Amino acid sequence: MKKDTIKLFLLLTSFITLWFLSAMLNMVFLWFIIINLIAIYIIYSYKSFNKFDITMGIVFGILCIPSSPIMGFSVVLPYIASMMIFKNSSNKIYLFKNTKNNNILITLILIFGIGGILGFINAFLAKNSIPINVSFKIKWFLDALRAGVFEEIFFRLFFFALCVHLVKNQQLSKLQNILCYTIMVVPHVLIHFNLQNFSISNMIMLSILFGIPFALMQRKFNLVSAMGSHAFVDFIRFCVFGV
């Protein structure tokens, strides 16, 4: 148990180090290379291929490609690798189906209810630094969809899957759960900063307001609700500010 906790702490430290190096060298593509290499290793190790998971990985990639081809191609393998890890684990994130009733209704409430609230908060916080420029473009929808799909899979789903891979099929302790949530939240928040504009207070605020809610949706409900809410938050911002 203690050894697994150390592994999780080292994983978190590794991601923070990767952010620091990519920010210092201005080489964000390091994330794409390293994460996909890890995904390839996971796929090679597990080799438990599932046609549905492969198909969904490709579908998610296709959804991202119109906005960002590199993100579209880079999301496929991490999704497939994540599903391989979750297949025989009690610690897992569901794509959509879980043990709760009324999945569709609750998922829609989370997407548009929580997503709408977070989108309003996001717009309110940004209005003093970004001029309001209400508009609508298909590009805003495609960019928001890409953000929701890519970031929730690449930086959250796969990162939690790596946590599960490290602890095998053991029950997570309270400390390990905290570390898992931190791994699902902090690296994703960090990529929104460079070394010049990094702020501890802003990092904490973004983690609490946006990182933790999406991580909770994934782990407590399903991936679709987190992707949809994330996309809706960004769509509101794009339509309100035009950026």
C-alpha cells in the first residue's frame, strides 16, 4: 500500500516536471509524444483489444480533427489504453453506462446544468480582462467539442487509468484517492500557464472551479458528462468573448 502511494506521488511529480520542461523549452508537443508512447506501452502490455473501445477511440479522434488534427490523432491511443486498464479493474471510469438509473437524464443535467453554471462563472471571471464580443461561429462549436473530448480523455481519463495501472486492482486508500484526483486535475490546469504567467492562486482557483468538478463527474458518473460539461463551458466562453 505504501509503495503504491509512492508510485502515485512519483507519477504526479513526473507530470509536473513534464509541464515545467515543456514550458521552459516551449515544446508543448512533448506532451503528445510522451503520453502516446506511454499509451502504446500500455496497449502492448495488456493486449486486450475490444472492437467497441477501438471504434470509440477513433470516433473521439474524428470529433477533434476538424479543430485540431494533432489532438484528434493523439487522443485515440490514450482512450483505448485507458479502457484496457479499466476492463478488469474495480477502479474504473465508465464511458456512459454505470450502475445508476436515468443515465441519459442525469448526464444531460450535468452537461447543461453544471456546465452552464461553470460557463457563467468562467465568463464572469473573464469579463474584466477580455472584452465581450458576443458571436457565433461553427468554429466555436468545433473548438469547444475538441476541448471537451481531448482534454477530458488525454489529461484526465488516461491519467486516472495510469493511477489504476500502478496500484493494480487494489482498493484505493483516502490518501491515494486524493493523489489520484490531484493527478487528474493539477497537470491539466498547469498546461494553461507558462513560466511567466504562472500563479499559485490562479492554479488553485482553476483547480477548484473547473478541474475538480470534471474529475468528479468522470469518477462518480461517467466520461460523457465530463466531456459534455467541459465542452459547454468552453462554448459559452467562445460565444461570449469570441476567443
